[in-house]
Amino acid sequence: MARLRRRPQPGAAHLRLSHPRPRLASMPRTEYECSGCGNRTAKWLGKCPSCGEFGTLNEAAAQQRPKAGSKTKGPTAGPTRAARAVVDLRAEEHERTSTGVSEFDRVLGGGIVPGQVVLVAGEPGVGKSTLLLDVGHRFAELRGAVLYISGEESAEQIGLRARRIGALHPNLLIADETELEQVLAHVAQVRPALLIVDSVQTIATSAIDSRAGGVAQVHEVTQVITQWAKSHHLPTLLVGQSTRENSVAGPRALEHLVDTVVTFEGDRTSALRMLRSVKNRFGPTDEVACFEHDEDGLREVADPSELFRKVRETPVPGSCLTVTMEGRRPLIAEVQALVAGSVAQTPRRAATGLELNRTTMLVTV
């Protein structure tokens, strides 16, 4: 408080002036959050010190932290369930329900389990929405109402795709929502037998003050949907984006929250699509499903070997068959070789569909 004082003069009244001290406006603090693991740092770094990924730190609003000296409240009530001895626990067989798509059931371990949350990850444009729309259509024919929540496209756009691939059924319900509270309201109203959310990165909740797709939003949305699915025994399919390294985009905790993680892979120049199981709490993780993508949607491929070889009546020079393993499935593939004359001192070698260094090693051996 700045004060102005004057020495009193004889016979004069005291004069005292005061001016309010200027207050500095509190500047909002910013931090940098890793999009891979959610770790926060005070300054930007090229490499995340927690997960070791490069270029994943993005600016974010600082989180409120408890004041120094504040005490954490302990438990106010006893446990809701008593601890039991491991010898008294009995293993329960999970009742599986067929989705109507045999190749999709293969990857899940024979069908989907009530309350199971499956994350289907893949690059944009690979056909995740088409796959799950077909699964929803088949499931609606067999089991009842299926609720398809779209956060990326409008309901009309989903309807056009459904007509193109022939996925039309009155039990298949479409809703375009981006708010988690509205999604849960739709689920409570419809009470579906299967829930599909496309995609989890586009859904946001008002409980978190951040943009949709952020680490905190994706974590909270996935956690709430998973808890709802478990408590209501509702099988749920979530769509997630993946990176070029075929890892799920978003926080690492996303893979730990769900029960099953499958990746949908494929080359834009090829019609072949592979569905691989990365994590599965209710089945094996070495299963692979094959699909063929065309204008009418996805077609199941029971024998993938027919896509990798050509049946000939007589042998052809420069062509041979080989067997490779994709998960538990043996695949027969055709390898073709072409040799042409070269005037260069060092002939050039090229490979398509195989790694060049591995091809060079095989030729050398």
C-alpha cells in the first residue's frame, strides 16, 4: 500500500493520502501434454520423458493442483464386497453371442461376450465404418436393436452407405451425436443389444474442459462408456484411429480400459483387408480375419490363399508357391520372379510386396 506522509506543521491538521496498490492480473498457466501417454511438462520438449515418443507434446491448459499442506481424505465407508480366498473362486464360462460375421467372430474368439468392449483401430479410409455397419446389420437381424452412434458423419451419410452395402434393417438405429451425455441418453432410451460408437475421438463430455479428441477427453469418454457397458452387460464396439506404426492413436491408457483391441489393416492399392487381434481378455490374440473390399462393401474371405495365388494347369518359369503363417492361419502365396538384361555395371534389384533387404538376403543365400 503506497502512502504519502507529510510532517505535520504547527497549527495545521494532519493530511494523509493513500493510493491502492495495483494488482497484477493472474496469467493463465499453460503446460504441454503428451498425446501418447498423457504426461505433462512445464515446457515443450521434442521427446516425451515418460513414453519416449517424439513430437507428441501439445500445449494444454494447466490443471488445478491441490495446495501445499492439504490433506487427502481417506475412505469414509467400508468395502462394498468382502475379499474372498482364491480357492473359493470358480471360473465362469463366458456366454458368447455370434455377431453374424464369421470372420469377425473368429478374431473375437468365437463371438462377443455380454459387457465386452472392443476397440477397432485402423487408419482413416481403411473401411472401419463399413465393417462395423455390416456387423451392426447382421447383429440386428439375429439379436435385436443395434444403436450406431456416429460422431464423424451425419445420419444421412450413414444411411447412404447402408443402402450401398445393403445394410438395411429396421432394428439398426442411427444417431449422430458428439456429446457423451446425449449418447448415454440414447442408450437408455433404445436399450440396444449392441452399441457401436464411431468414433471415440469425436465424443466429448462436459465434465472435462478440453477439446474433443484430447487425452483427457478420450480417457474419460472411454472410461464412462466401459463402465456403462459392464454394469448393463451391453456389448460395445468402439472405433479408434491408428498411426502409421499401427498403434492406437490417443492415450496409452485407452488400450488398458477396453477388453479387446483389434486392428484393421490394408493397402489402399489392394482390396485385401486384414483384421488382427492385439489384445483380448476373452480369447486368443493370434487370430487373423480376412476381408475383400469392393464397391458393395466388405466380403468375407474364408480361404485367403485364393487371393495370393493363381491356379495354372501347367507350371510357369519364374513362379513358385510358398506357405506363410498369419496368426494361426497358413496362407499359400505365389512368388514371381522376373529377370531382364542390364547394361549397368551393378544390376538393380527391386521387390514388390517383400522387404528389399530380406529379398537380397534370400537371393544371396
